[in-house]
Amino acid sequence: MPDQRPTGRRVEDPLTAQSLGHILVAASRAMAGRQRIRTVAVDEHATVTPIELFFDLVFVFTLTQVTTLMAGDLTVSGMVRGVLVVSVLWWCWVGWAWLGNLVRADEGTTRIAMFVAMAAMFIAALTIPESFTDLPGGLSGPVVFAVCYFIVRLAHFGMFWSAGYGDPGLRRQLVRFIPSLVIGTGLLLVASQLTGPVQTIIWLAALVGDYFGTVLAGASGWRVNSASHFAERHGLVILIAFGESVVSIGIGVTALPISWPIIVASILGLMIAGSLWWAYFDVVALVAERVLAKAQGEERARLARDSYSLLHLPMVIGIIFLSLGLKKVLSYVGGGDGHSLTDPLYGIPLVALYGGASLYLLAHVAFRWRNLHSVNRQRTVVALLLLALIPLVAALPALATLASLAAILVGLIAFETIRYAHARDVVRHHGDIATSGPEPTVP
């Protein structure tokens, strides 16, 4: 007869064990779910996420709207207002670029907050044509723009505050950041109730309060977790801005029959955009990222703020000006608005075309100075040359004016590629910053 005494081991019902297993699995899944709801920190090797690219595509619509705004008001006032609008929305974009470098944009509540910000940014872009002057009927455009700006900034601040849990330094930095946030959004709301030059002045005051308030608050508490992610994010927005310049070439001749002048002007426009793309992405972007990666702590935060958040803005503005000029040139050479092939490009469109390229190059000069403390002489000379040529090329046919700009920029790129061939090879293929004594030899 078999022994019926207890063996000292617990005999479990298989069904009970299975149920217990399901409970443990469910509990672990619930815990994992709660962890996914929370923010996830970014590490040094992070890359740009798809949702950040989605956010950037929404932002590029604002660039298109700004170009349209300036094209409809070819005056100094129209240009100033275009710059003010893009500067306001750039600061919104910058804030989310910093947040995406602290916590993953595609994880937890950050993803939801980004969609909220995207919606507000898109509506703000829709109201750009009436951001200063309200159109008859409907809601007040200036008020809607200011409210959307406030929503984007508030969502950004809320997510940053949440991400700063357990980081007293970041929380203190955010407290110092509050005055600039309040001043900027408050003055925009005030400006929405005004018109004319006073409204423009209040817009300018809002930008000064927001930008300089951020600088005066210091950078000791800001965090740049990934230099590669931060540099890539800003490089992509420059690339997207160039996409806007290409779109402007097409928009300028959409309703016109194709012709040889249009084909030639389109190729010249692409040569100009390609030269400026080359000027940034061939060497400059690589060197800047490596300089940022070598910096640590507060030094890295200050470098990121100055080189990327601040100095990339004039690059973007320069590209927008260039887009406006290209749009008008293509219209001229295609015979739009009663123009003929011999008509010269003059006034604001000419200043935008040459001045935009000049501003872009001068921003590069400042970018290099901040990163390497050296001056790019050839780009400085070309930028000043373009400004000096504006009154001279005003007498040339628009196509010749465009060809002259393309020749100058292609010549600049060719000179740098040949003159700094060795340094360029070191930077691009050996992962280092080429130097010769105290003076960096990168172009």
C-alpha cells in the first residue's frame, strides 16, 4: 500500500498555479504600463524620433505661411512682421527641441503633450495671415494666435516641470525661466488688442522679454543629455527650411507655362539652395556636433543655447528671405504679373534674395566663432560682397541677378572644398576636428 504521509512539499492545484501566474503577469504588465506613462530619459546616443519629425513638418508649415505673409506685403513693415512671427514660433519649436533631448518624445505623457502642442502650433500657423490684422468675420486672428502660443508654451513648461522630478537644479532653472514665459505670452496677448506700429513694438518687446529673459536666467540647470540628438534635430529643421525654398521655386511658376527661362531659373535656384545646404552639412554641422559632444554640464548647455537655439534662427530667417526672393524671380522670368524676361528684380524681393543669402552666411560666421573662436574669412567676405552688390545688380534682368548669386555661392563652395581639402577629409572621414596650431583649419 503506498505511503499517504505528507512529503513536506506543498502540492498545488495546477489551476491555482496557473491563476497565480496570470495574476503575476498582469501585475507586471500593469507596472510596465505605469512606467510607460511616465517620461523616459534620453541617453547620449539618442536619435530623433518619428514624432519629432512629425512636429517639424507642422513647424515647416509656419515657414510657408510666413513666406506667404511677406510676399503679400512687400514693404519693410511686412518684412519686420514676418521676422517677428517666425521668431515667436521658432522659440516654441526650440523649447520642444530641448524637452525632446531631456525625455523621449515618443514615450509616456510626452507623446500626448507633443500632439497638443502640434495642434496649437498648426492653428497658430493658420492664423499667421491675420496675426497682426484681423480679417472680417470669424474669430479674432491676433487673439487666436496669442492663445495658441500660450498653449504651446504652457504644455512645454508643464512637461519640463514633470520631467524635472528629482532634479532640483532643473526645477530651479525652470523657476528662473517663468518671468520670460510670462512676459512673452502676456505681451503677445496685449498686442492682440492693438493695431499699427504700437502693435509691432509690443511684439518686439515680447520677443526681447522672452529671448533675453531666457539668457539672463543662465544655463546652469538646463540639461543636454545627447549632443548628437540636439545637433541632428537642428540640422533637420535647417533641411526642412531648405525644402521650403525648393517649394517656393515651384510655387512661383505654378500657373505659368513651362519655358526655357523657367527651366534655367529653376536650376539656378536649386544651385543656390544646394550651395547653402553644402555650406552647413558638409563640414560645419559635423564639427559643431563634436564640439558640443566634448562639452559637459553647464558649458554644454550654454553652447547648445547659443550655437543652436539662438544662432540657428538667423539661418532660418535667411532661408525664408531667400525663398521669398526665389519665388519672385521665377515669377519674373516666367512672365507672371505682366513681367518680361528683361525686367530687373528690385526693391524688397532683391534685398530678400541677396540679403537672405548674406544673413545665412553671417550666421555661419557667428556659429563658428561661438564653437571654435575663429572667423571664417571667406564667408564673411562673400556675405559682405552680396550686400554691396544689391544696388549694382538692381539694373540687371532678374535671371542675370539670379545667375550672379548662383555663381558667387558655387564659387565659394568650390574654393572651400579645394582650399581645405585635407581638413575636410579629416573631419568627414576620420571623426576629428582638424587643427593646425591654434587656428582650426576646418572651412
